[in-house]
Amino acid sequence: MGMTITEKILAKSAGKESVKPGDNIWLNVDVLMTHDVCGPPTIGIWKSEFGKDATIWDKDKLVIFPDHYIFTANKHANRNVDILRNFADEYSIDNYYDVGTSRYKGVCHIALAEEGYNIPGTVLIGTDSHTCTSGAFGMFSTGVGNTDAAFILGTGKIWEKVPETMKFTFTGKMPEYLTAKDLILQILGDITTDGATYRAMEFDGEAVFSLSMNERMTLCNMAIEGGGMNGIIPVDAVTEDYLQERTNKAYDKFYSDEDAVYHSKYEYNVENLVPLVAKPHSPDNKAAVREVEGTPITKAYIGSCTGGKISDFQFAAKILYDKKVAVTTFIVPASTEVAKQLETEMYKDKSLKEIFESAGAVIAKSSCAACLGGPDDTIGRTVGNDVTISTTNRNFPGRMGSKQAEVYLASPLTVAASAVKGVITDPRDLM
Amino acid sequence: MENIVIGKAFVLGNNIDTDQIIPAEHLVYSMDDENEAKMYGKYALSSVPKEYSGLPLGNIPFVEEGKYESEYQIIVGGSNFGCGSSREHAPYALMKAGAKVIIAESYARIFYRNSVDGGFVIPYEIKEKLNEKVKTGDVLKIDIENNILVNNSTGETFSLNPLGDVLPIVSAGGLFKYARKSGMIE
């Protein structure tokens, strides 16, 4: 019987010839990633379980990005970064990217790609649910909690049940008014927030392979919003070009067999799809932008691992060029590299940064910022009855701060168009 | 692991996500310092919209204002309990508030793993829509050995799905205890 790409990677990691869905296996982890929210409790569990002589299974495979609560006066949040810094010092962790230094990167999932940690065919585990983002590189990546991470820190191993795979094929040529965000919102609306629970979500088709790595990351990033264990896109020339600039490491390319068995298959022609939003308060609460256009908003937000990549800002710049925003609009580059690119990437005669500044948007420093609310002084946080349209990933009650706020999730094109009009707007009206 | 758990039920709806279970702004407290760790109990389930908190009536807080522990030990949810982020603080917060068992139709993967591997709460699955058959405040009795639930307030009996593959980890009290018991680590 054939295997899917996910099954092949898991079999290799477990040292087995083959695996099938439902098998409980122990994986050998290639990279463990953690950050300032879950790193400190992970370290705490590791120390208390393995004792004061605890050793890290392989410190070169541990990567730590402080990124969640960075630019805040909250003393507990700052203490968490201190704990990471002291730990990195004590154990000589080379892959630590400290706040306040030139090494600071910002949002972990984007930094993992930029710094060359995403290697096809490998297993990457992170203490963050959006770790599935890395699956865009033909690898297995998934999120876990602190106890699992502490166990990996000491042993390099994790148990997993091999997931069934759902396949999503996108055919056709991507229209200029659609982005990967619209594709994943379409899927989430169709399968709902638990439609892929404990399953792999494999994406393919000519429309998917026409996407940049940044856009592929958006697709895999929100696999978790369907409950997916991982999202995955097989390696092609686009992947290899990106990797060539970021890493010298050799890698294995895996592809699903012709006779691989899938839980289910979905097929979409992108030329038939339209710009979408997820209405409050769930990422699967799908509506066409046309159905909710004219809804007044109080804030617009472009940022996060989902919607704060350079590709997202290139989309937004197309709309915001020579326009003014009608509501407070936040531009939050996911990483410091993206922040630099805002100055060098051009649209027509202006840099993206110039376009956003002259539109009247607020450009913030790189971090997770208000995607998950954060401490009270977090930039972009919703307050009171805010109605925010955002390129982020979740709109659960209270997710972006205020429990009374309403959040619409949308593509950077739709968010930028809505920012200009002050009401939810279909980007096709401004293109 | 206790074989019998008796406690009052706190009933919730579907898709209780981790932001509702423990809002992100509270993820900063130390779990090693008891004075800070108890804050996780205080804010457990604090972002559930009021009308859905403590069904069927709603408007019942899981933890009363000013307290750190709940009077409810058994949480009854619907489908996709614990969806959203990977924060282990979520099942930990429920444990700190005094919860011992959750019963839901289904769970999000990471929340389920965290509950089991951390040894915080036992996540039971049930085929029925228990959250439509039990009221907040009903006294439930769970026989863990036999996977049977009795609603002492109504006399109704329900069967729970066996814990299956994760039973050895649940019985050991978490992943580390299981790994020691089975000789994986010292």
C-alpha cells in the first residue's frame, strides 16, 4: 500500500519501513523550537524532571525565539525573556535570538524559514500551535505543550499517532484579487474548526505550486485552525530556490505515492473562488466579503505569522499606494528581516514603508503583538467594542484583547481595502 | 490515579478554545511560584462569554470573583474542546482551579495531549451530547476503571469512551511518570 508524504516522513523519523494511520510511534525530533511564553515553563519542567544535572539531548537542535510579549512594561513578561536569556547563557545555546540585539528576529515561524531551520523531510516540533507553518517546506511540523517539549529537550523523542491525510487540490490560475489566506478561509469554512482534527492536511495543485514560499506558509499556518496536526506541501523548484539562499544542509524530498490512501479529497478551481472573511468569533465562520461589505470597522491590522510576511505587505501596498487609511491601521512586520524589506521592496516608485507611512498607517516593531492580545500595553490590541479586520489567524472571543471586540479575519488585500474605506470592502473595488 | 471521581458539573458548549480557557494576557505567571501559579486557577475559563458560562442557564462563573478555586470538579463540554493554541497553561489552569475530569464529545489534539502528558486532568470522550443532558451543578460520579458516569442528581447512567492508547500514561499520572515506569528514562 502506498504512503502519503506525511506518512513517509514519520516512518523515516521513527526508523520504520512503513507506517499507517493510527500507529503509535516514537519520533526522533530534528528541531525543537520554543519561545518566551512556553519556553520558561518547558525549562522548568525539564529541570524538575531531569534534575539539576539535566542535559539537553542535542543543543544544536534547540532553537529559541523570544517573540510573543517583547515590547511591554509587563514585569512578568520581561522576566520570561530573562529566563530564556539565562538558560541560553548557562547551556551555551547558539540558536538563541535575543531581544535588544541585532540577532533579534521576531515571530518564530517566519524566522525558522528565514534562518534555514526548515529542512524538507525532517521533523520540527514547536511549543506553538502555528508550528504547522513549516510544513510549507515538505517537512513534518506540529505544535505541542510544555511537558512534551520538556521530554524532547531531555530525550529528543516524542510519541505521535500517525494521522490520516486529507488532500486539498487547487487548480486554475490565481486571480490577482485572491491570496493564500482566501484559500485557507475557504477550506476552514467547508470543513469547520474540527474538520481536520488529528489529521494531516496536504495541499497541491497548480495554483498551490504557483504560490511563493511566503504564501505557502500562510496556507499551512492555518491548518491548526481546522484542528489539523500538520499542513504540508511537497518540495518543488520554488522551495529549492528559497532553500538555496538559506541553508547548505542536504535534505530528502518525499512525495505521496499514486496509491496512497487518503481520508478525503477536496478539489477547488481558484478561478471560481472569491475574497472571503471569517466573521466573529471563529475562523470557520466564512462569508464572502460581498456578503458583509459596508460593515463599519474601527481598526485594521496587518501582521503575525499568518499575515505579516513580505508577501502580505506587497499585497497591501498595491491597495494602499497613494491612498489614505480611514481607520487606525497597524502594520506589524512578522520579523526584523521583513521590517528591513519594507524599506527595500518597491511598488511602482515607492518603498512599501513609504506607501504605508503616507497612507497614515502605524508601523510597529516585529513581534506577535496583538494577534493574541498580549499585555495591556501591546500595540494594536483591541479595546472595548472595537471591530477589527485583521490578517491574523484567530478571532475567538477575547483573542485580540477585549472580550467585547469583534474580529474579522481576511486577506491583506481585503484588510487594506477595508482600511481605506473604513468599512469592510472587497479588494476588487480598489484594484 | 483515583478510581472514583465525584464532583459538581460545570457545563459548556462546543469549541471552547484555549483563549476562553485562559486568556493570553495571563500566560506570564510562573508555574513554580505558588503565589503566582494560583492565578491560573483564578482566571480559568474567564473568557467564556457570560451567556455560555455554566449551561443551560449561563451567567455562572467557573471561579467566583476573588477566589482561586472552583466549586466544580467535572467540566462537561461539547465538540472540539480546547481548540486553538498549544498553551499547556490551559489544562493546567483547569487543574489549578480544582477540575479533575473533562468530558466532551471531542478534543483538539494539542489540548488532549497536554491534559494527558502533563497529568493535569483526565480528558474523557463520550458519544452522546452530554452537555445537553447534564446541568451545571449536577453531582456526577465517574467510575474510571469501568468508564461509567452516573448523574447522581438524576440517576441517569452514561458510558464513557475507554481511554485506549493513552490509558497507561493517564494511569501513571503523566508522560514523565509513564516513561520512568516503562524504563524509557531514569
